[in-house]
Amino acid sequence: MALELDKEGLKYKKEKEIKLNYNNQCIGKYFLDFLIENKIILELKVVPRFNHIHLKRTLEYLNTTKAKLAILIYFTRDGVKYRRIINPRITI
């Protein structure tokens, strides 16, 4: 994926660390697969099927980063599938 993003000339951060806070205290951290142009979260999964835990975690990423859009790409036996996830807390 990084090679394709480079080929397209897009700026991105790979494995971007996101801190998980609770009551203004860091209680853990996540790592985004890609943060593209500081606007779009791209998550890659190799799973047999889409799972709601992936959606929930991606929504947490959107809320933490204040990003508007995430794309969840998952690789299955039946091919590549994707979901666009829009942050419901951000309005344009």
C-alpha cells in the first residue's frame, strides 16, 4: 500500500500512534495503519469477513484524530472488500 501511495504522490504516516485517553489520562495506545494527507484513515485487515469490532475501533480512531473519513479494507478468500466510515461527530 505504501508503494502505491508513494506512486500517487500522497503524503501519509504509516503506523501512526494514537493515544487512548480516559479522564485526561493516557491508558493505552493504538496504531493506525495509515493516515493519508492528515485527513483519511486507512485500515487494512486480513479477515474472513467484516466484524463489528473493526467498525468500533475505526470509529474510535476517527473520534480521537478528529478525521472525517476512514476506509477499512479487508482481504478475504472471496477477494478484497472495503467500507467507507464517516465520523458522525464531524460536520462540514
